Amino acid sequence: MSTNEQAKAVWPEGYELVVLDEVDSTMAEAARRAAFVRSPTWILALRQTNGRGRRGRPWADPVGNLAATLIFKPAATPADGAKRSFLAALALYEALSFYVDRTRLGLKWPNDVLLDGRKIAGILLESSGTAERLEWLSLGIGVNLAHTPPRAPDADFGPVSLAEAIGQTVPQQEFLTVLADTYATQEDKLRYFGFERIREDWLRHAIKLGEVITARLPKENISGIFETIDIEGNLVLLTGRGHVTVTAADVYF
């Protein structure tokens, strides 16, 4: 990171930080602390022993990789809270661009970040509340900073680490400072401009936009041209039977 970029990496005002030497899962720790959180709080684990990804899949966490969760209490419905995955993806894109050229990065629906066409980061959301209002929301973020984990059996592309890409290891707390700053910027954009601005920014960095992709659902696969995401963050495909909106799926190329 250059001197100018280091100057930009300032911990954002109004956000707290908890650093743990070891924890089972930063997401589990966030849930345990939820009742006592007063300000948005990042929880960073220097070692995580039982990380997990989407759909309960295990998340490999070699020491040196980032395992962090932001827990906060947005005044939002569950649907609006779910849109924070796009904010997190954009924040990761901006944070990683401190270290690599932007042309090497891309966003994959719904919540992956790719570097050189391989997965470098993932995002997991959990929440509690009613159908009308969230009590709390946690954003779990894993980034392969130091080590490249094994490729998942069902993945159509492999993982990559930042160290592999740039030839040096970025410390966890340094990267989290950059990420916390870029995430706070995304929250400001959401507050002032609404989700449409977030949507436009995300689409600008989306990979395979305008190309044929496949959304794998529990009972069927849907292939079509990736046209856009709608204002709710759903995937919109143009298929042989017209436009199809996908709310949740694994996407393959």
C-alpha cells in the first residue's frame, strides 16, 4: 500500500473494534454480543476454529487470513438488511483495490469477490428480528489474505490469496482498517442516495454481465443472459421463456 493509501486507511468514526486471539466463529461471537452492542462493532479473530460460509458450508480459515464480522442495529426491514451484502461486496472491492489493480477484481452475484477470476473473499449475513424490523444484523467477511485454501469440490473456479497475487502478506488488522473505512463509505452512500446508487456501483464491477450464466436452485437449473440485478438485489436472467428473477441461488459460469 502506498503512503497516500495508508493515509486514507483510518478507522471510521462511530465504529467499535474487538480483536480476539481465538474464537470459534466471529459470526457466533457477534450473535452472543448482539444484545449488548450499542455502536456498529467489528469483531476480528486472529484465529477462527469453526468458520462457516453460505448454506452452512465450512469456511477454511488458515491463520493469517481475515475472519471478521460487523454487527450493528440498522433501522431496516429484513429485506433492506439483506441488501447490505452488496455494500459489503463493494467495500471489499474498494479495500482490495488498495493492493491490486481494479481490472483484476470482479463481483459475482450474490456475494463473492474475485481476483484474477478466482475467489478471494466471501460474505455471510445473519440477523434477528421480526418481519417488519431487524433487531440486529451481522455481516461476516472472510478474505484469503495470507493463504489459499483448498478448492471446494462443487466450485467451478478455484480460490486465490492476496499474498499469492502480490507477493507479500497484508496483516489482518491493517486490512480490516481499510475495509472498515470503505464499508462506512458504502453506508453513507446508502443513507444519502438509496440502494439504487449501490446497485449501479455493484453492476459496474459485476462479472459476466451480458453473458450466459447458470443459476442452480434446489429443484432446477436456470440458464440465461445475466441482464441485471433489480432494485431488491435479485438476479434477472433473460431466458428462452423470457425474463426470470432469481432471489437465491448458486451461480456458475
